[in-house]
Amino acid sequence: MSDFDISVDGREIPVEMGQSLAAAMTAAGITTFRRTRVASRPRGMFCGIGVCFDCLVTVNGAADVRACLEQAWPGDVVSTEEPTDV
């Protein structure tokens, strides 16, 4: 049973209090958080500790947030990022 839900690309997903965005997204089966600029290859959680930049998402309008470091909060609106220069 979840504590609350957040919205990811318009889909409500369950979150347990204290979970990172990346953990909640992965638990909900969302494994692609962004795509590379070259070849649009999928990227998701890789290191899980904020060293890489594979888990970047937009949270409540703020771009380039590392989902593995950001705690999920009730009402969060997350969108996976698209490449800006193809």
C-alpha cells in the first residue's frame, strides 16, 4: 500500500514516504527517464547515487533533476526528458 501518488508523464504512480523519484518510477515499471541526444537511446537509473546523469527528469517544472537524489513528495509532477538537440 502506498503513502501517496505522484504524476509521471500523466500517469499516477504509488510512492512510499521517503522513496526517491527513481525508486518509485522503477517500482512502477518506468525504466526510461530520458533519451540521449545522439541516436535517442533510452537512459534510466544507472548508478543510483548521483554520480552519473542518466536519471535526469523534470520535476514540477524544474529541468535536469537527478531522480535518484530527489525525494518524492505528494503532488509532484514528473516528466521524462526528451533530447533538446537532435
